Amino acid sequence: MKIDLLSPASFAAGQPHAQFDWLRDHSPVHWHEEPDGPGFWAVTRYDDVWAVDRDFQAFSSEPTIMITDPGAESAAFGPYKMMLMMDPPDHTGFRKLIRSEFTLPSAKLRGERIQALARQIIDAVIEKGEVDFVAEVAGEMPSFVIAELMGLPLDDGRELYALTEAIHTAPEAQAPGAGGMAVMKMFEYGSKVMAEKRARPGDDLASRLLAAEVDGRRLDDMEFLLFFLLLVDAGGDTTRNLLSGGLLSLMENPDQLAWLKADLTGRLPSAREELLRYSSPVIYMRRTARQDVELGGQQIRAGDKVVMYFGSANRDGAKFDRPGALDLSRPDNAQIAFGAGAHNCLGQHIARIEIDAMLHEVLSRMTDFELVAPPEWLASNFISGPRTMPLRFKRA
Ligand code: HEM
């Protein structure tokens, strides 16, 4: 089996499950060469991914969670980094700053508003009969939610989300410098937000972040901007891809779709967990070994890159019965699409509410979905999901 987990081509039609299946069976902690780097360990079994993610003492999130090490351009950030790339105790202090906004009770308080946004998104397309489901439906929800969280106009949320997509697209699949340019634009926009919210604080996360203190002091400009970038980036195309990829798997499994629709409200929670397992929008997170350590029979050396493949862990037959089958009624679904350790997805409760609200609206008001053209997948080895998915539908 040819293993290539770097080329976006391997992810051009979804996650490379044939490669993952082979790796879990034959080489679960696999040394993967890297043309422009030292190489990395690809970790593909559920229990190993879990163990790496839980053990920040042995596996650090610094200097980065991307496979490629930070290049010269990162010098512009000096000592600054996002909390996603920090270890405890620094990470703990930063996460604490925004944790209360993302608890289950806080997320639930946003439920009604999120449902209203879902209705509004479907109202805008319901008469059309044909849509690009990704841009016009699935992408709208996370764009609006991040705008609401930050206290920004909904249209600006859309623009920020377009920048997120450029940041997550592989450099070779877009114009040179497009990713870096998108980061700069995000910072420009974030700087305007910072100035406005300092002058006129509102009841929103951006204003609260600017007023909050870490280690007895306020965040400085760069710390705020990196938080802003992380929040916009983390909740954007992940949620979008789950919704589009999720609908696509439902269309491919009509028996499952029928089962779900027979009791939409009652069955959505278990269906949503299974769609998370089945699609796993975040392909990987990287760690760096802090010490020599053994994993899955391999000797990892201090300094080695160790990459956790969530989509593979989620199809591990040692953890899930019939792992390749979409089974919306799967009991005790321990999917790991949101990660497992100190960095586990902070936005997961909000993401679940967004997903449920959108799937409810889509499946109760739209029907007879038909692809107008094959979906085109995001060219990325980091985030997985369709970029475009033109669909015909009828009003239910
Ligand atoms: C289906 C949607 C989503 C998926 C699949 C997803 C997945 C993930 C994953 C895999 C991680 C890293 C976990 C780890 O390293 O163990 C993460 C971190 C994070 N996510 Fe999500 N996410 C989603 C939606 C969201 C949303 C809607 C938000 C915010 C509104 C969000 C905010 C974050 C943040 C802030 C982090 C970093 C946490 C930290 O470093 O402590 N995510 N997410």
C-alpha cells in the first residue's frame, strides 16, 4: 500500500480510509517521510491517539500542531502563539479566560438564537430549488455564530469565514502567498474590532476578552489577535464540513436518512455523534515528543513529531463495531472528532447545537436531495470536507 498522508491529493475525495485501514492493521505507529522535513510518526489507532492526546507531559503542542514546522514568516509573531499551540500551565491560564463562554449551560443559552439563525438560513434558499449547499447553507451557520459571539455584523462573519478557508487550503492548491495574506487580513480586521470594542465595549466575547486578565494583566494586542484568529478559524470550516459531509453521507445511505427522519428530534443527538465519527472534519493534530517514549511498540525519540489521525481513530475496528458503516443508532458512541486531552474542542457544545439546529431545519424543510455535480473537496491534509456541493432539492 502506498502511504502518503501529506499530499492534498490523498484527501481530494475525503479521508484516505484505505491507507488508514492498512496502517492500523500493519503499522499503527508509522514512520512517514517528509520531502521538506525530518519526517513524522503517523498514529492511527484509537487507543494510541487517545494516549498521545491525553499526555501533554510526553507530547507537547509546542512549537506547533501543524506537521510543517513554523517557517521564517512566524518570526513576525516573536514569542507569541495561539493557546492551541501552548502546553499547561500557560495553556491552562489562557483557556480559563474564555472557558466560561463555552460551557454546556452557556452554549444552551445560545440555543434559541442559533435555531433562529438556522431558520433564517433556510428561508433564504428554500424557494430556489438548487443551491451550493456548502456556501449557501452549511457555511452560513458558523459564520453567523462567530459574528454573534464576537459582537460583529453577520455579513462580516461571512468574510472572515472565507479567509479561514484560504488559511486551511494547502499552499500548492491556491495562489502563492494566499494563506499568509488571509492571516494578515484577519489581523487587520481583528485590529479594527479591538479598537472599536475598546472604545465601545459590548456584551460580547471580544469585549470580555479585552477586559479579562491573565496572570494579573490584560491581554496585549497580539494576544488578543491570536485569540481572535483561533476562534474564527477553529469554528468555521470544521462545522461547515461536518454539515456538508454529513448530508452527503446521509444521501449515500438512504436507509439511515429514512431512519433519522422517522423521529428527527428524538434521533438527532445519536445521529450527530455518528456523523462526527464518520466525517471527522479535523484530520490531524500534531504533537512533539518531549522525551524518549514508547508508543505502539515503536521507540519515539525526544523531538520527534507525532501526528494523531482522528479520522482513522474514529474508524478503528477495535473500538467501533462495523467501523466503516454509517450507523446513526450506534450506542455509546465514543467518537474522538473533538480530540480528547487538555486541548479538547472548546467549542464542542456550541458546535453540537449548531449541527442539530441546521440538520433539523434542513431535513424537515428540504427533501429529495440530488447532486447537480460531484462535490469538490477542500485541498487540505488538515481539514476535511466538501468545498462545493451543488444540490437540487424540493420543499418538504
Ligand atoms: C464540527 C465542528 C468542530 C470540530 C470537529 C472541532 C474539532 C476540534 C479539534 C479536533 C480540536 C483539537 C483537539 C485536540 O487537540 O485534542 C479543537 C480545538 C478547538 N476548537 Fe473545535 N471543532 C469544531 C467546532 C468548533 C467551534 C464551533 C468552535 C468555537 C466557536 C471551536 C473552537 C475550538 C477551540 C478554541 C479549540 C482550541 C482549544 C484549546 O487549544 O484548548 N471548535 N476543535
